[in-house]
Amino acid sequence: MITEEAFEAIADAVDEGRRRRMELGGSIVALENKDHTLVAYAVPTGPRADQGPGHLRTDADFQNHALAAIRGRLPQLTYVGDWHVHPMWLPALSGTDQSTAERILREDGATRNHLLLLLGTAKAKAAPIVLAFMVRMDDAGFLQVDEIPLERVRRDSDAVVAQLGRPLPPLEELLADVKTGDTPVQHRGANRIHADLEMVQKDLRAQTSPWGSGDMLGAVIRRGKREAFVLFPPEYPLGAPQVFAGSLERGPLRPIPLRYGWSSLHCLADIVEVALQPPAPRPTPEPPSMLGKFISDALTFMGVPTRQTYHRSLPPKKKEVRP
């Protein structure tokens, strides 16, 4: 079973992942016994997480403090596994997911012989789904992955009260006093980036979606069927942005060279406009016959005998006269 609150938290993370083009994830806290498991909470990723389109490293400090705060109020609950999302449709654990689970089981094999992994994903323009997988090591030492059904229950339902003796409090209440000692990294050029992206929206009539990973900021820009991606360095606007034509999601990305030395006085929209332009058509090569004639004429001009000039230089054959 899984509480509606935990389910919706993962489903919302799928939508956020699709919007920001990055992966999200965190810890799962549950009431576990031999017969069944009740997933109570999906702990958020954390403010210092390292995230990107194809990688995720959660904020370990935040996760540890959150788990301690939850168990301080509800000691019956325990860590049982992790949740994460595949922003693009992938309703199965990836090879990386399984390798990570195997590493955790081998490291913590003395205390846990199985993990519960919750995966959120969604088809294009479809509602997110949440899948559950039980991962364990079999007797031969191989990883065994089994998909298991999920039943959604309210945190104040009879099933929850029967197991815990009371309804589950909201997660926000449990994490209200969680302190990590760290604050999210603030990009030094965040205000200028926001202003420049607003100008891109206005001048180019384009849509912009912020993207972030660690202390890096970027943006996905769309206009019609054309896409561009901008990556801002920490020293922006003094440092030049990297601008690419193409889709960050589908690829390929083609770098757009700057036509001048960058300074904070230059306009980001000018470079983005170039990236959103259709690629120039490739020159059509000359037909083989025209190319062959050109080469033949050039060789003749240089005095190099070709097949035609060779045959022209031969004396005419004498006709045989039979008696």
C-alpha cells in the first residue's frame, strides 16, 4: 500500500522532471512487516541535489535529517528503499537503477536483503503513473527484480489507523524543523538570466523552461518546432553562455559559435535567434557527368593524356585489303 500523499509527491515529481528536463528522487519511509508494506512518505530530493537530464545525486544531508525527523515522531517507520522518476516514458528499472540497487544490497547486506524501489514515469501528454519493484539478491547471488502492485490509501484511512494506531501526520509538519546547515546554491547571475530569458520570450515569441544541475543554470527554448538550449556559466553575464541548436531531450545539439567577443552588454536573444533558425540547406553537388567533364577538361589542359585524347592521338587503322 502507498498513501495518497506519497503517490502524489512522486507523480508531481514526474511533471516537474518533464518541465525542467531533470531527474528527481529520494528515500521511501514505510511501515514494513512480513505480510505487507505501507509506504508512508516519499522524502523530497533536497535543496543541494545534483540533478540533470540523465543523472541524479540526492542531497544526502537533507535525506538523513528528514529520516531522523520522521522516525523521531514515528519510530515504527523505517527506510525501505528509494523513489525516482524517468521524465520520459520508461516503465522499467534501467541498468543504472539495478546496478545502484545491487551495490546498496551488497554494502548493506547485513541489515537489509531487499529494497523497495518506486518509479514514476509518464507517456507524452499523459498522466504520470507510479510503479513498484521489489529488488533482492537470490540464493545464487544474482539480482532479482519483481514488479508488485500498489494500492493507494488515505493517510487517515482505517487501514493506516489499524496498523499505526492513528492517522499519519502531513510530511510538511514532520519536516518543518529540518535543518541541513546548507542553503541552495544561488547562481550569481540568476537575476540577469531571468531578465534575459524574459527578453527572449518577448522579442522572439518563444517559450523558455529553466534547467538546473548543481550550481549550473540553463534554459530550454522553444519556438514552434525549433528548439535551442542555453547553458549559463557561473560568471554570467561576464562569461559567455553556450548556445546550442537542437533538442536537449532528443538531440543532437549543434553548438552555435559567437560571431564576436562576448560582454555583458550583448543581447542573449541575438544568439538564441540564430539557434532557432532552420539549418542552411547543403549545397547540391554537381551531377557526376558534369564533374567528370570538368576533370577531363582540366587534365587535357595540363597535357595529361586521357582516354579520349589518347585515342585521338593514335594513327588511323589501315584497312586490310584482301586479295
